[in-house]
Amino acid sequence: MTRSLDRNDARSLDPDEVVRLASDTVGGEPDADPEVVAGLRRLTAALDAEARLTDDGLARTRTALVQALTNHHRVRHMTASRPLPPLPRPLVITGLLRTGTTFLHNLLSQHPKLRTPRLWELMHPADPRPESQLVRECERYVAEYYRAAPGFRAIHHLDARHGEECHRLTANTFRHFIYGLRYRVPGYLGWLAEQPMAPAYAHHRAALQCLLARPTADADAAEPYAVLLKCPSHLWHLDELTRSFPDATVVRLHRDPTVAIPSVCSLTATIRAARSRQVDPAEIGQEWLARVAAVLPGLRRGRGADRAPLDVRYPDLVADPLGVAERVCDHAGVPMTDAARDAMTRFVIAGAGRPQERHRYRVESFGLRPTELADRFSGYLAEFELTPEFEEGRS
């Protein structure tokens, strides 16, 4: 009999309990991948020791970990039990968080021949239950997320039937820095920095195959030009991404880091506050400063080389979103049909996919100074011809 998560009121996260609950959910004996369980153990140890979880945060975190391991079980079993159809070539959007990746993803998802995995699919990539049931479950998740983190509504739009970030596939391996955004877990992040990411990206590919194997009545979705993916975290792992998806087209967005870094710090503080008793904004500022400093200085424009990423500046996306969409489709070899152009035009005119509330924050609360950020990342600003756009309280 499946054991209820609600009845588990332990004051800590027991990885063995997570394994048992996930196995109960899929109706089998515990047979989780040892590498995945190792990541789970590292994460739960850090959550217990460092994350300062509230009782509600602990309960919701336990549920999320069980769901992640359940997803991993189901993907392993599905890929082992039958052949899956080949993947369409991926079109992958990445860039620092808060650089317009969500807007571009939502805009391109209007193209009827780009297959965009939706939130309910990403949360249940190999779940055999009916679509209607999974959508309802996802809608409850979104409502609960906004209840726990009311400020998140002004930062990022969630909808069960809309596209969402594909970290929800990779994170099922417990190798992903999304956990370091949701929680204060420096011990886990130190371990993660030393781990190979190839297993996480191999699982990402397998989970995507499972997700796309679900039957659909949509003829365009059944034979797409490409599958549209988006996640900022790919920026840190472009080599692993392209090894796992060798035919991928990568689009990198770029924005002035004096705005992007404080904005993602605000996002992190909002999400952590939904689960933790104490949040230290200055500590978050230093975390993101180090994380961004590890990737931005090494970025160079793709200058026409074979399979080079397409670089898109945030100011260009804001000024001419349809023009940027045309560039992306041309770079990816995706025909811009009249139907696609009309749908994208309606999307832009309607102002769809944008948060309805203003995202406000104070840069200084994160221990950051825009002038110092501009100096530190001056090489990046010059490489991508970006000018500082900082304005207090702007997202």
C-alpha cells in the first residue's frame, strides 16, 4: 500500500524514505540508480543542515523529491521497456536568468510547428495517467506555488498548459543548480561543482523522448520542425548539452548584468522565502556574483562558425521581438510560415506571457553596486555591445 506523504511529519529529510515512497508510487521494489541516490543523499544532507526549512517547506520539499525520483524511475522503465521515436532536432534557448529567455520562449512557442513541452508534461514526462488528470494536478501545483510565494507572480508566469523550463527534466537526477536557487545548500553546490553533468543530460534526453512519445491529436505537434527547449542553466553546460543533443541549435540571450544579477537575486530570495525560516539577501548576492563570474567572462560571440550559437541582445528583443523571432527561425532552419508570423504578432500585441505585476527590488539589499558590477563585467559588456541599463526597482 502506498504510504501517505502527509503522514510523514519527520523533522528531517530521510533519503531512504524518499526512495521507498517513490518506489511505492510506481508499484515496485526500490531500484533507483545508485548515482541518482548519491545525489539525493548529498542534497537531503545539505537541506537538513543548511536550508533552514520551515515545517511547510520541509513537507513540500519531501513531496518534490519523491516526485523527482518517481519521474526518474518511470523514465528508466519506459526507455528500457520499448523503443521510443527519434527526437526532433532541438532549438534551445539559454542565457543568464532574467535576460528575456522566457519571453522569447513564449514568443517562439506560438509557431505551430515548434513543439514546446508544457509544464504539465515536464512535471510528468513518463506518467501513464490521462492528460486531464495530470493537467489538474499541475494546476493545483501552480496555485500552491503562488500561495507559498505570492511575490513570484510578479517575477515569472506559470501555467500548466504553457511551455516551461526543461530543468524539470534534468533535476530529476539531483544534479542541477536549481536546488541551489530554491534552497540555501552550499554544501550540495560544492559537491555538484565536482560532478560530471553527462548523466544528467543523458537523462534529460531520455525524459524528453518519453514526453514526446505521448500520443497527440495535434498534427503540427506530431510532426514538428523542432522541439523548443529553454533553460538558463544550459549556459553553464553548453558542452554537455551539445554532446547530448548534437543536432541542437542554441540561442544565447545577453543582457546588462548590472540588471540581470540583482533581478535573479530577487527571484532567489522570493523562492527561498517560501520554504525557509531565514533568507540572507547579501549571501544570495555573493552566490550569484560568483556563479555569473564563472561563466560570463569566457563567453564570446558566435562569429559564423559551423553550429555557432546565435547571440541575441535583450535590447534587440525588446525593440523588435518579431525581427528576433525571424532571426532565430532562420538560424535554426525553421520556416517562418504565415500562420506562425500571425500567431506571434497577436502574442506581441496582446502583451501575453508577461507578469501582470511589477517586479520590485533594491539592489543594495543584496550587497551589490551597479557600478562595481559594470566594472567587473566590462569585457562581457563590450563583447556583446551592451550598455548599462540599471534603474532602481526595475526587473
